[in-house]
Amino acid sequence: VARRLSLRKHPECHSMAGGKAIEHLAQTGNQDLVTFRLPMQQYRNCNFSFSGLQNLINNAIGQKEKEEGIQEGEILSCVKDVAAAVQHAVAVHIIQRTYRAMLFCIKNSMLPSKNATLV
């Protein structure tokens, strides 16, 4: 996502790794201005998948570039909001899938039903 957003060209992020740049920009972005459907919501398992989310993000960035009339590789005016939305979507996906895994373990007596903890 950082590569697709060309964050190396962003003045605040030119020397940062991609994940760190996303996190930095997300701190001042508004995650509610850009939303991404979470992946694999229809599956009742504990698997993770980020490829569908990546595709949604790439399409959203392309749409924003069209709306702003900029070429791929230029910095979007809403780059901080996109970063915040991306970080939120990834975090929620991990949280939901991990929670399902913990419920599965509790149901199958692999974790205690009280005070089940993930470290």
C-alpha cells in the first residue's frame, strides 16, 4: 500500500519503511472518510487473507486519483485518510480472526472458558 501511495515521495515519509509511513500518516488521518469492506466476512473460519483487501485498496486509490485528476505516483490529498482506513481495516481483520480462533479454542477446551488470554 505504501508503494502504491508513493509514500517515498511524501515529505513526511521519504526515509521511512512502508509500514512505518502508513502508521505515521494514519495518526492524523480520518479513517471514516475512506472505508474498506473487510475480507472473508462470509467465511466462518479463522483464516486470514489480505489479498482481497489489497485489491479493494488499489481500486480505491485509483478512483481517488481519477477524482483528483492526478497520475499514479503522485501524492493524493487524502493520503492520510487512506492510510488511517488501511490501518484500521487490517487491525480489525486481525482482531476478528484472532477472536474467532480464541472462541474455537475455548469451545474445544483448548483454552479455559474463563480468562482466556492470548500473549
